[in-house]
Amino acid sequence: MILAYGVTAVWRISPDAPARLSALERLRAWGLAIKHLRLVQNLLSADLCQRMGIRHTTLRRLERGDPGAGAALYLNAFNYS
């Protein structure tokens, strides 16, 4: 399911969603959620990068759902956004 917020779309995975969702789909959902939370809180990407201690390119990778970004970064992003 995709919910639209302004120009940003957020994936919301329901608890009864099939377990067959791929890891890539879940990473994309996490990435969109990170971006959505950042935008809703009017946080600039530079500010979030500074808080997390990462580069802008890494944040871009997170928000796109890049599997090479590392799961720990995805989870840490929710603490800062």
C-alpha cells in the first residue's frame, strides 16, 4: 500500500502483509519512511546527516532503499528523524 503525502509517497506495510515481501521492498519502505519523517519535521538533509554523522550520499542511499547502506544506519535514522 502506498500513501501519498504531498509530493512524497510513503510505503506502509500492514502487519498482515504476506511474509513474501522481499528484503529490497522492505528497505525501500524504510527509506521512504525515513525521508517522510525528515520532511514532515522540516529537517534538512544536511541537518540529519550531521546528527547521524554520515555523508549526504549515504543519506541519499538510505532514502532510496539501497541495501548496501547497512541495516544499522536504517535503524539509527529513525532515532534522529
